[in-house]
Amino acid sequence: MDGNTREFSHSDYTVGWICALPQTELVAAGAMLDDEHPVLPAPDPNDINSYLLGRIGDHNVVIACLPAEQTGKVPAATVAKDMVRSFPAIRFGLMVGIGGGAPYYRGENEGDVDESDDSEDEELDETQDIRLGDVVISLHSKSSEAVIQYDFGKSVQNQEFIRAGGQLNKPPGIVLNAVSMLQGQHARKGHKICDLLSKMLANNPRMEKKFKHLGSAKDQLFKSETTHVEGKKCESCRGPDDTNLVKRKRRSSDEPQIHYGTIGSADQVMKDALLRDKWSQREKIKCFEMEAAGQGVLLLPPVEKLMTKVLRQLEQLESWQKSDKETECLQAFRTMNYEYQKDFNPDKEHGTCNWCLQSPIFRNWQENDSSCLLWITADPGCGKSVLSKDLVDNRLFGLESSDTTICYFFFKDTSPETRSPANAVAALLHQVLKSKCGRKAMSIDTMWKALRDISQDPECGRIIFVLDALDECERKDQKDLIRRLKGLECHEESQVSTHHLKVLVTSRPYFNIENEFRELIENIPGIRLPTEKLSTQLQSEMNHVVHTRMSKLGPRIVRETIREELLSGMLVTENRTYLWLDLIFKIIEEMPRIDRQAVKSLFKDLPTTVDDVYNSILRKATDQAQAKKLLQIIVAATRPLSLDEVGVALAIAEETQCYEDLELQRVDETVFLIHQSAKDFLVSLSEEVSPIESSWKYSISVSESALLLTSICIRFLYLKDFGKKQAPPIRNAEDLCSSYDFLEYSANNWAAHFGHMTIKYRHELFPAAIQLCSVENDQYMDWEIAVSKIGRSVNPSPLHIASCLGLDMIVQTLLARPDVDINSTTSDTRTPLSLAIIQGHEGIVKLLLTAPGIDLSLTDSDGDSPLSLAILHSHEGIVKLLLAAPSINLCLTDGYGNLPLSLAIRCEHEGIVKLLLAAPGIDLSLTDSDGNSPLSLAIIQGHEGIVKLLLAAPGIDRGLVELDC
């Protein structure tokens, strides 16, 4: 396809190019493109980079430049992070730009002994002939690193500066192999740099004045001890008879030479010639620059490892600096729109929620200067979320000081994101960091540690956390979150509380939550609103709400005499809740006319409970079967569906062949159950359901709903629109999904729904499901381009796809086939096991580990083994499974020289460190590629908990503690 007409997507770009100077390096980079592509919109609103896109040879390249007037490691790493996040198919990246050469010669003046000698041998340690216009490519050798951070170390009294570590990551194999091929090709045939530059200037004549090589006569090297006189031209510094110049041998050609070796990187420009010579000779540095240390040896690791393999270098090298880039750091913790979860709740009516606000327990919690936890429980519909919203919005905590930070998260059982404790902790940390200084963290362990550390800093002022609807938190992670909250109250995680941290938690009075808090109940304040108290203070507040809502029914809706009858009837109703009142007023507002007969009929059949209200509302549906189907879809959906998506799901039928067969009308809204009690009312906890003819309560089965939505998703993916034979196909995922409502949802979620079904129901859809896992299937290509989990793998096997999607039933079937290759790899050298590990599918990992011939030593293109992948992705359960495997190798390093234990320490996974320390055969004397022992690495990381674990481990050499420190 012609390069000028093809439409490109973010996933089409595989090479990243970063430069530092917009008026020189960026201009030259753009001029080297064979074709320039149109600009694409940023897929991530938090990515502030500007990109230049194009093609060089067979490679699509994305170019980014550091912001104007900003240089150094931190800006470079930030640009790299955002680039890889926006262009997920990038396989490697390059830092390309202007560097300061580091030539040195034998005796400096020996170059003039024989000017006819064309020898350009620079292999001798005494000589390094680098000239203006030459090219330096970072490349490690047995005795030197590709890039070193030469200003990373320590100053010792009465001693020279001691450089400590600072060696960065090695490039991936694909780049090293390419460099080797280039070296051989250039040795045989020479390079084409001059031809390429001539072509560039011919195509861009305006660049000639500034970018044309000025010739060797302008390349003058001053002796290192020569000091430039400020304000004067360089000619005045040459000295009499050019005595201040190094007389170098003439080269046989003005063509630039290519040098391979070490590049020195730092956060400052190297302008001291004597210091330059010292470092270049000591470390064999060929040139100096400022940004490579932030790039992990000029090469970007894949996105899932960026935080652990690039940003960890910054955390080791320097404390986080306050800058414009801190805003981008902050966005790492904004994992969702947590404000919407709060603002979705209605505002509190004036004079309500006093059952809590006027409680002595609440007031004592308000006024208590010490850190403390308050747990508020009440039955459904009593206004807990309304209370929490009011406390946050109106800062009703008795702490009006501007020094107080109020942070919140409202759990909601509508999607995995709104149920996630990790998202809750990230939201709290995001709100703290908006007004306080902090540092990056990604795992929930590290984020919680950061929250704890920040809250104990006296300079951060008072902090209040509000966690609403804890009962709607993801059940499997709920216990862990409560354990962390208990740790704050008991001060288990810190011996001294130097700061005032308050935590307010609301929930329903569920036994499992109360049981977790039980040991603290005597020590922490708690406000409980039991049902028997609904007739006192809360009922008084209900009456106030009735009067307020009734006054909003204007005379056009209800006459004054009718209003009084309606009001008196509402006031005498017992066992009301806020939710019940809201639902009843919605019924009243939707009545076609409100006269005396209508009021009489309303109170005759007035629902007395929330369940009765729900049943009454649903009975009004004209098509009961279609209403149930709609509710099943909403209940089973993993996220709130748009009305467009719901329309497709309802319309699709067995006879539907094409998308055009569906009669649809676009509406931009979402559909979900407005209150958790509605889901509690509808969903049966057992497989037995009530017929809707008798009652809607418990009329919906989870497994039947999963069967319905799975069949809808699969049926949709089998529409003729998505087959390989369609021409011309839409190959851009974003365009594909925007053209077909429900494609993004069905492609990303059909496998999850399939897994939630019972075995009986899975058998019904098994043939269609296993076909979707085959690249030979006509429908595979278009749903695969829309799905996010498969990534950039080309031609994966059915076992790869089923393992990645967590389809255990299909994996079992495929493993039973005699021709299955358990260790087969995709184009990016991922095995079925590695894909299952990345996605966190413990059940699939168990199945694969039992397969004959499974090889746990295989590594992907990034050098990651199954164990290192499990550590990088924080899957503690999978690490435990791998450690139990007989063939596990605890000495196998990843592509960056990290042992499994050192990788876990770098990632600050305390739980995984515990597992590794308990594993048979763990050797605590081994060091990583930087020469760090596990203990020294933990000390460098500053992780006190891991240091304590290592010191307590049998086999640790405690005599090294002083040395490591």
C-alpha cells in the first residue's frame, strides 16, 4: 500500500527516537525520515509529548523531543515513559543527538611526527581519535559498559570522588545483533553517511547553512589545559604559532568515522577538558551527553517494565526534584475518575444525617488530635454515601485549617475499577500528592508505604481518608485492605506516630467486615445505626425530607388540598429509608395525574419496603421477558454499558447475519443499576430463581446471565462484518470499535464471561469459543485487533490465546492434543505460560506447570523468564506456584542482569521477597550485574522492611552489613 495514503495507528510504530534539542536534533531527525506520516491524536490525555511520525527503510518511527529548555535524565525518562505508553508496539528506543567528543592522544603533540601516516588505529589505550562529525554508538564490552552515569557515587573526605555503580541496562538482543551486522558491513563496504546527508540537504535546502559540515579545517582541538577567554573569538586562544592546539594526523578522508564504546551521561554539560580527559581515560568514555542515563542505556524497555527498569534508576540516583514533570508523575496515580463516584450521589438535605453528625462518638473523633479510625455502619438506603459526600464536600471534620488534606474514594459494585482496593489507594495517594510532595510508586504495597510515609511527615499537615461503601469493595481484596487500615490504627507499621492521620470508613453491617474489625472494636470508635432506631432520630429526619420534597411538587403538578393528603400519608408510613423515599417520589413524579383518586390508589398499594418498590416498578414493564433480558445483561456486564451497546445486545438474535440487520439508534448514555440494593434484590445467590410472574426478587441467576451475555458476545463476533473475506477491512482498532457498537466490549469480555459460566453452560458454547482462539478462523483477525490483552504478538497458537484469556477449559482440551507444543513462542518470544503469568491467570499457570516438557528457563525477547515476569507483574500467588516447580532456577538472570531476588527487591515486593527467601536453594551471596548483593540493593532502595527480612534470613553474611552500608 502506498505510504502516503495508508492510515496508521499507534500500534504500527515499532521504533522510538528521542532527542533533546528541538532546533537542531529534532530538525535533523525529521529530515532523515523517508516518509513523514500524519500526526495521530494522543491515546492518553496525560501524555503531553508531541510526536513526529514517519518511516525509515522498513521501520515506522516515532520521534519525540524533550520540552524546550529542559535537559537531563528526569525529562528524558518522562518522555520515554509517555512514548511507550502511547505507542505500545515500540520494540526498542534510541537516544540520538549531539554529544561532546572525548579524544585523547599519546603526548598530545606526537600526532605531528608523521603527518603522512594514515593510520587511524584507536585500539591502543593511549589514543582515541574522535573528530567533529564522527558518530558514537553506545556498546558494552567485557571491560566497559555502554553508558555510565559518571556523576553517580560519593564524595569521601580527603579522597577523590568515588563513582559507585551507575551502569545502566544493556540493550535487547535485537539491537545488539543489528549493531554487529552494521560493524561487519561497514568494515567491508564502508558506510553511506555522506550520501544520506547529501540527500537530506538536497531535499531540505534551507538546512544547508546551519547543518552542512564545515570541513576538517574548522575542526580544531585545543590542549586540555588551555582556558578559553570569555568574550573573545577562539582565534585569540590558539596561542603563538598555534601552540595551544593539538596537532593531529590528517585523515585520508573527510568522511565521519563510527566509534563503538562507552558514552558518559550526567545531568550537567561536560565543559572541563581536564575532567573530560580524566573520565574518558579512566572509564574509556568516547563522548559525553546529558540524557542517556534516564533512558536505560539509550534503549527503552517494554511498557510493563518501564517503572521498574528505568525509573528505578532515577530513584537510586537522586531524590525526586520538584519540577513541571511532577505533574506527570502525579497522573500515574490517577487510575480512574474517582470524583464521579462521589458526585454521583445526591446532596444531603438540610437537617439530615444528624444521627451521625451529632453523635458523641463522631464529635469525639472530630476533636481527637491523635490518629484514629472511625467505622460507620448502617442498613441499605440510610444515606451512608450521602453522608460521606457531604463530609467531603463541606469539610465537616472540625479541621478547617488549610493544612488539612481530605482524600476520598467511593466504592461502587458496577465494575472491577470501582471495586478495586488498588484504585482506592491510588486515588488517596493522588489526592495527597496534589498538595504534598511525594515519589512514584505502583504496586499497592509500595503505594501504601508511600501513603504511610507521607502521613507521618510533620510538614504534610493533617490528612483525612474517607472510604465509602467498603462492602462494595472487591471481596477477595477486602480483607487485605481492612488489614492495612487496622495496621494504621494499631501502629503496627510504625513505632512513632508523628502526625495526625484520620480515617473514616462506611459500610453495611456485614458479618465478614465486622469480623475483620472485631479485635479493634473495643479500641476504635464506631457508629452503628440499627433498624430499631429508625423510628426515632432518623424517622424525624425522614419527615423533614418528605416536607422538602413535597414543597418541590409545584401547584401545576398537585393541588394544595391533594398535597396535604399526600403529605399526611407519607408521614405516617413506617420503616422508611432515604432510598425508599427517593423511589416513592419518583413514582409520584411519573404519575400522569395526581388527583384524590390517584392518591387513594397509591396508598392502597403503597410498597412498604424497598424490595416492594422495585417489584412494583418492574411489574409496569410492558414486555416482561425483554425487561428480564435487559437486567440480565446489566447484571452480568463487567462495566456499565452505553445505551448503544445495550441496544445491540438486546437486538442481536440467532438469525442476525450482519451489523446492518440490527435496527439501532445511537444514544450517548450509560446503563447501570443505580443502587447496590437493586442488584441485591434481583440476583439469586443460588441457581434457583423465582419466576417473574410471581416476583422479581431473586429472579436473575448469575450463571444464566453470564451464559446470555457470553452467547451475545460470541454471536456478535461471528457477524459477517468481521470476517477475513470482508473488503476493505478496517485495520485500525479505534476506527473499528467506533464503527461497530459493542465490538470493543464483546472482544475484550467474551472470555471472562465464558469463564464465569458453570461447566454445563460452557459446553453449549465450547465449539464457538475454541474456534475464536484460532488464527485460522475467519473471525479471529478483527476481534483480535480490538482486544487489548493479546498485545503485539503475531500468529499466536490457540494455546497462546486461550492461556492469555484465561480459558481453562479450552487450555485443558488443547493440552490433551498429541501435537501441542507447550513451549512454542509468538513473534515476541512469549510462551503460553508467560502470557498466562502476565495476565495473572493462576488456574492456567497450574495447568501449564503440570504439562510434560514445560521449560521454565525459556526467556522472552526482553530476557524475562516466567519467574521474573511473575515478579514484575506482582503476582505473588503465581510466584509461589513457580517456586514449587522442581525445575525452577533461582540463579537465572533476566535481560538486565537481575536475579529473581534482586528483581523483587528492586520492585519492592516484600511478600515475594519472603517467598524467595524461604525457597530451597536460595543463595544470598550472589550479586546482580551491578555487583550488588541482595542486602546492599535493599539498603540502596531504602526499603526497611526488606532489609529486616534479609538480616533475619539464615545464610546472610551479617559481616557485610557495615560494608554494604
